Amino acid sequence: MMNNSIEVKELTKYFGELLAVDHVSFDVEAGEIFGFLGPNGAGKTTTMRMLTNLTRPSEGSASILGMDTVRDSLAIKAVVGIVPEASNVFFELTTMANLTFTGALYGLRRKKRAARADELIALFGLDEYRDKKSVELSLGFRRRLTIAMSLMHGPRVVFLDEPTSGLDVESSRLIRGIIQDLHKDGVTVFITTHNMEEANQLCHRIAVINASRLIAIDTPERLKQAATKSQSVEVSFDRMLESGEEAGLSGLPCVIEMRSLGDKYHLVTSDPPCVLAAIPSFMSERGLKPVSINTFGPSLEDVFVQLTATDKEAS
Amino acid sequence: MSEATSAARKPVAWDGLRKAWAISSKDMKIYYFQPAVLMFGLMFPVAIFFAFMMGRDIEAVTLFPGLIALTLFFSTTTVAPFSVPWEKMNRTFERLLFAPVSMFDAVLGKVMSAFIFGFVICLFPLAIGLIFFGSTIGDWAALILAIVLGNLCMATMGMLISTVKADTPPKVMMVLNFVRLPLMFISGIFVPIQTLPLYGRILAWFSPVSYVVDLLRSGLGFPNYWDMWVCVLMLIAFTVVMFVASVLRMKAWNR
């Protein structure tokens, strides 16, 4: 039994002199939701385009479900769904016509196309727009339609480029729910995103790419453990602190950095219990009462910032 | 029997043809009634024709092979140079690349939609000539070959032009007219090839439109310049070369 849906070996892409992706290697297990994170221009989309053979690699190779992405391109496209960053629906066609046309490109029979299109229209909440031209759809509904089109043929691997970027909460939640349903159905999902929270909520493993190179790959929680210096204590008092008091707070033992966030103070630390032990005496000396005190582990965003900063320093 | 098993038992060419037809049908729905297509494909040749005819002492019936050729030439070559950059601009052309559609089938689909458009449009001046201006059919075979092979060749020419490095329809239309306008004058549309000066007669060999006009002249009972088989072979050769060049250029995008 094959364990990996996607295998990438030393994948490299040059655009002229520019090195867009630099010898990237990783595997994605069957049925996994795999996140591909990186800042703009890091090489996320180029990597995805190489995996789907929309761009030829300059060096290295990749396989999907055991098939070579270049040699077996058409066979791979028959079992893969692709959602690009831009919602590229045909504005002049109705929602239904966009779906059935996509079905026809995958060789689905007329009856099956219509049935599958109706199924996806219901799943994505597009019933109201079934016979409306796509130009009339809002950004969120166009995005839903784009994703629905990629699922017309029941793919075994789905590539999503920034699936919820710029969407309203309702559309984002619906799309995340559908991604989780795909995982339950055994579909492998490859997501490129720079939305840390989305990656944290959805992905089983995350690869971080920066300046064309893969700099980390692990589960979200293990990646967070690598950023222990980015834990924090957030405290809010019954009144705002004066400047001298703020200096006192930032000078508490174990506080690395203090940031004022609205009516709260965010104390970055590698040892939250140490900071918590110091706060009561700080308050009693100044006659302060606590409104709230919370501790936070490192966020994926902290991990990302730390990793990319370390990589920048190293290079 | 599952869809996949059933598809596997079907010949690959048939599967490709079905996908190409899906692309054509979609193009027909979207592009046939676009103002730019109607203007450059229909109004433009009619306007040029009347600009040439008005005020000149020429029997209208003698100009019909030229009018039909001009309509066929302009209408058929307009569809792909509008639709391909339009889809590149809106990134909808990528939809074809995402799917298991070979570049051959994608190009075939685009060519088929242009062929059908030109085929239908060029029947109008033919019918007008036959009904109102006393045109007669001198050679059915030549006429049918002119319409079928001529449309196919012009559709492929439009497809090839649409592969130029330009990302918007107006830029491609500019290149299209840069090619079309000179061809109009060396192809015997307004003046029969046999009456062109020597350099015109030499240049006429290099224009596929010349062979369409010559076949149409035979078809409508006027003296022709080349034998029918020369025109047929040249149109087939131009079609094959331009089709292959279109597929190769489209594949190059992928690299």
C-alpha cells in the first residue's frame, strides 16, 4: 500500500537568472492535510504549479500517486483538483454551466455531470445562484464556485492556493469545513497559504518555505515548541499604567519584551510561571487590581516570524 | 461499469474529440456574440467590400467570390484571437490546463468553434449573391472545398495568431490586422490573381487566402488561376503546418 500521495525530490525552478524554488524535497502522506507556508514571493505558488505541471521544473522531480508529474501529466490531472489563487470562473457562464463544462473536460457523461453539479451546488450553498452568470456572484461565492469546479471529478488529491484569502467569515468557515470533509473521505489536501491561523486549524503537517528554500517541516504543535521564547502573559489592570509603571512592568523578572495592546499589556517570555509569580507584588506595590490575566503559548505566526528571521540571518 | 472503466475502453481520440467539442460549445456560448467579434468578423469585411465597390463601374456579381472570401477570412480568423487572450487575461484558459485535456485537443476545440462561426457567416453573402445578384454555381465541388477547407485553414491561422506573446485581446487584434490587411491585397480578393503584377502573383503563393479565393472563383463559375488540386493541397498544407505550430507554441507556455 502506498503511504505517500505526493513525493517531491530536489524540485528546483529558475526563471531566467532568478532562482524561484531551490532544491525543495518533502513527502505528503495519503489523506493528509498538508500546509505550505511562506511569505509572498517565497516560492509557494511556483512549487504548486510545478506539482500540477502548469510549470516545468528546471531540476528535480515530483510524483503524485506514484505518477511522474511531467511524464504522466494527463493521468495526474485526471485524479487531481486544482484551485488557483485567483477565482478563474467563466464570468459569462452560469454557475451550473461552469460546473458542467468542467465536468465535460474531465470526460464525465452528461447525466453524471448534471447530477454532480447539483450535488456541489447544494454543498457549497450556491442554490440561489444556480442559473445566474458568474459575473453576478460576490467574491466569496466565486471562490466557492472555483473550489466546487475543482471537485467535479471527485479528485484524490486537491491543491488549494490561498483558499480563503480575502473571504468573509461565513465563506471561510464553509470552505474549511469542506476541506475537513475531504480529509474524512481520504482525499489528500495540499494548501498553500500565508494565513497562520488557518494552517494551524486545518493542517496535520506544515512546511515553511522562505526565500525559495524549505526551512522547516513538522506538525503545527511541534513547530510551536521550537519557539518557546515566544510564549506570553497578557495582563489587564483596573486602570492604565503611567510611563514609570510601564517601565516597571517591562522590567519584571523573565520578561523579554512588553507590548501595549489596547487596555492590555502583552509580556513576551520564555517562562510564563516566573512572570506570573512576579505580577502580584507589582500590583500590590502600586495599588492595582487585575481585570484579566492570561497566558499564551507561541502562535504559529511567532514560529513563522522566528523561522524566517533565523533563515534571513543565516543567509 | 464505472465511468473510469468505460472511458478506458473508449478510443483516446474519441475522448479527446468530446473534450474538444466541450471547449467549442463553451466558446460558441461566450464569444460568438461579443461586440468585438461581430465588429471585426462581420462588419469590418462588409465595410471594406463596400468601400472598394462604391463608385466603381464593376458588376456586383463578379465581386461575390471576393466578398465571400473576405467574410470567411475575417470572421473565422477573429474568434481565436479574441477568445484565447481573453481567457489568458481572466486566467480561465488555465481551466483547460488543469484538466486532462491535451494541448492538441485544446487547440482543436478552439479551431472548431472558429470554423463553425466562419462556416455559418460565409453562407450569408453566398445566399445573397445567389438569390439577389444572379450568382450561379459553376462547380459544386470547388465551392464546398473552398468553404470547408478555407474555413478550417483560416480558423487555424487565427489560432496561430492568438498564440503571440500578448495578454489582452486588443494587442492580439492589432497583430491580427497587421497580418490580415496585407494578405487581403495579395490574395486576389478584389482583383483576380491573374491580373496582378508579377510580384503580386509571386506573393499570392504565400497567402492561404489566395487558394480560398481561387476555389470560390471556380465554384461560382469564374476563371481560376490554379488547378483545384493545387488549391486543395496548399490549403491542407497550410492548415497542418499552422495547427502544429499552434500546438507547439501553446505547449511552450507550459515551460
